[in-house]
Amino acid sequence: MAQLGGTPILILKEGTERRKGREAQSGNIAAAKAVAESVRTTLGPKGMDKMIVDSMGDVTITNDGVTILKEMDIEHPAAKMMVEVAETQDDEVGDGTTTAVIFAGELLKGAEELIDQEIHPTVIAKGYKMASNKSKEILKDLAKDVSVDDRELLKKIAMTAIAGRGSEDKGNIAGLCVDATISVAEESDGELRCDTDKISVIKKVGGKVDDSELIEGMIIDKERVHSRMPKKIENAKISLLNDAIEVEKTEVSAEIQIKSPEQMQAFLDEEDKMLKEMVNKITSVGVNVLFCQKGIDDLAQHYLAKEGVLATRRVKKSDMEKLSRAIGAKTVTNIKDLSEKDLGKAGLVEERKVSGDSLIFVEKCKNPKSVSILLRGATDHVVNELERGVHDSLRVVGTVLEDGKFLPGGGAPETELSLRLREYASTVGGREQLAIESFAKALEVTPITLAENTGLDPIDVLVEMRSSHEKGNKSYGLDIYTGKAKDMLEEGVIEPLRIKTQAISAASEVATMILCIDDVISSKGGGPGAGGMPPGGMPPGGMPPGGMGGMGEED
């Protein structure tokens, strides 16, 4: 509302809520800090799990930061920005989502203290930007090199990523993740590329976690289309077909007049002949295993079974693409064009029962560029959490292979960064120095949280770790099993460089954005289409308790 000659002029729609200045900043910072606190206890191998029950009663039990935040169905706009930090971290690296979120929350906590000292948000933002850039430089100096041949080192990285998910012994699963990632790694323009989407993860309840296995090929969640087809074929010649083995229907409406039983029989015989010709075309090029993306007629199934061909139908497009990479076959879109050079090969194709379900295993492929991991576990919740851990582990190994750089874990990089940034702050003039010191202090949230989640005194741990780093032991972090500062490289607690650089970038950028919001305008009224809140939005009568939990959609 503005004043003109004493007359009020309404600029915003009546009923619009507006928060300005310190009040707006406090509300946004409080919401972001609340999100960070909600996942803080899940950090580290000793982190606790969260049980989330949705509106349909479905239960998710996990300590994966991004999964928790997605399932929580957060409404507050500033809090949603924190969820985006976790999602970006997950997309870029696959791990470190909780680290990024709690670091962003700690940056905002430090910024709030500086605002109370009358330091302008833009000055804090500038200081945070300087500290973020300096942190990346320091991390590059700390990073060590790794290559695709260092399997044991890669396995340690995978075990760090999967720590705290289900059973304690993760050596077997970590080894599967490393082998799978190396299988799909391809060199392009002198650089290694690891597309982990080429790795299929199949979950089956039953058995132990240690029963999980890597298949050098594909597992297709289908079964044979005919019971008389062979269950097992060695030295398979495989065809991938994106064409129906059925008699085509005419595209235009047509009528056929049949006046005698002989004509009817001739019509049926012609259909049979067409199907027989299709099957003959398939078998004439040596096919003994067929994966069809479309349908297979019942009679065609019978003919295929007589010829000893193992066939399955309605295979997903994504599975067909992975099969093509695994066996070296081309997907054919017309049976008439099928030739021997389009076929792929596998040492073994077999239908097996796993936990009561039939699966087709395509194994012993020569140099497969798509592989599958079969995960086993006692219950759905165990298998689902294990799958999330495997997802993190695959992405992390892929990231470290692409970048060729890794860092010690256990809070070691954060402790070293904190000390180095404090030294850097003393060389920077002006109020930005205070923001850099606040950034340095915020970094210590990782070792502090690791200590708290392990049941240790965070002050004692932090003092010991600082002391170790001041003596030049840059790779010393918290050993959660002894509660002492130890060399994380020797302990095998290591993680990719990109986890830290991405977490610092994303957290500092979102903290800066939230910090620089000084005006929050929220419409309410009419409902959808009337410029107001959607149903279930902000209640009438002002702001809800605890801030702006019911704001409408934002960009």
C-alpha cells in the first residue's frame, strides 16, 4: 500500500500477505534450518533411520537424505529450495545429500548471527562466494589420484557410500558395484565415461543380502511365452525384435465374404502359413532365443516351441536397449529384414525361479556394456534401502572414475578446510572476513554431527581433529568405531572429490539466495484461477504458526 496526498493506494490484491525485511529473512531461514535438522541425525554409518508414512499408509524406512526430503512432502518455498539442494547433489554425484543440506542449514544459521550484528546480507553473500571458491582450490590440492585399475581403492569408496544401509558387512555389495561400473565404463575423447543407467538393479525379497550377485549380462523380468519352450539354452544366438509376430490387421475397414466351408478353411490356412513363414524366417538365420517388444500369436508360440526357440514378449523398450548393449545385437523393426549379422550372442540364456517369480537370465556375454545386479534381502524394507545404497555406490564409483580424484572421509576435508579458511579470512579486509569465518565454522558441522550420531562428545572430537590437522595430518578424520582421530586413507574411508565440491557449491548458492530474500508476498483468496491460493493453502486470518508453511506455488 502506498500513500498519495494522504489517500491510500492499494497495489496488491486485498487479503495478500506480505512479510518484509528481517521478518521475511527470519521466516525463510527458520524453515530452511528446520529441514536441515530433520535429516541431521541420519549422517554417517551410525546415523539413525527415519520412518515416513504417506497418506496411503505406505511406509518408507531410510537414512538417505534425498529420499527422506522427497517423501516428506514439504510445502514451504524456502524449505523446498533445501530439497532442491539434495536433489541436485543426488543427480550430480549420487551421494552426500545429507551433508549438503545440513551444511546449507549451518551457513544460514551463521548468516543469521551476522545479520544480528548489522552486517548486510549482500556482504555475507560476497564473503560466502569467496569462501566457496577458495574451498574448491584447497580441496583440489588435498585430492589424490585414482585409476580404473585400483579396484581395492574403488571398493573402499563404494563401501563408504553404502555404509549404514542394512547389514554391516558391505564388502560383497561394494565389490558388485565396482565390477558393474567398470563393466559399463567407456572411453570417449580420451576421457572415461560411466553411465550407470546402463546397470539394471533387480530387487527380489528372499535369501540373504550376501546372496546378491552381479550378472555379466541382463536379467529380464519376464518368462517364456510357451511352456514347451526350452528353459535353458547355451551358446545362444539372440534376436531383438520390435515387430509383432501376428497377422496384421488392415488399416482400412474391409469385409471378406465367405460362402463355403472350403473358403473358410483356406482363409485360416493362409493365416497359419503367414505365421509359419515368420517363424521360419526367424529360425533360418540361426535364432534360438527371441526377445520381442510386441506380441506373439498363440500359433506362432507353438511353432517357435517346436523349433526349440526360447521366446518372450512385451519386453520393455529400456530392457531392449540394455540387452542390445549387453549382447551386441541390433533391434530389428521388421521380420523380413532380419539377418544373421543382427543377432547377439550369450554363453547362457536360462529361465529361473527367484522368490517365486520367473526371470530370464542372459549371462556369459562377451564384453557386455550393460549388466545387472540382483539384490536379495529378508524383507521389502531391507531390499529397498539396499537398492538406495547401491544407487549411491554406483554413482559414486562412476563419478570417481570420471574425475580420477578422491578425498579422505570422516570429516577430514571439512576440518582442514575450516582451518585453512580461517587463515584465508585474516588476509581479507572488510566485513567479508566475518562471513568467511562463519563459512569456516559452518564446515565443522560435518565432524560435529558424525560425533553426535556416534554417541561421542562433539567438542572433544573437534578439538582432537583440529589438533591433528594443525600438526599437518591433513587426512585425519573421525574413526566412529574408536572415537579417535585417525588417518582416513589408511582406514579406507574415502569419497570422490566431486561430493565435496558439489555440496559446497550447491549449499552456498542456496544459502545466499535464501539470505537475499527480504520481501515475501503471498496471495490468498479466490482459489485456483482467481490469483489466490490452491485448496489446502494458507488458512484465512494470516500466517500459520511457525512461518509460511502454506504458501502457494513459486518459480
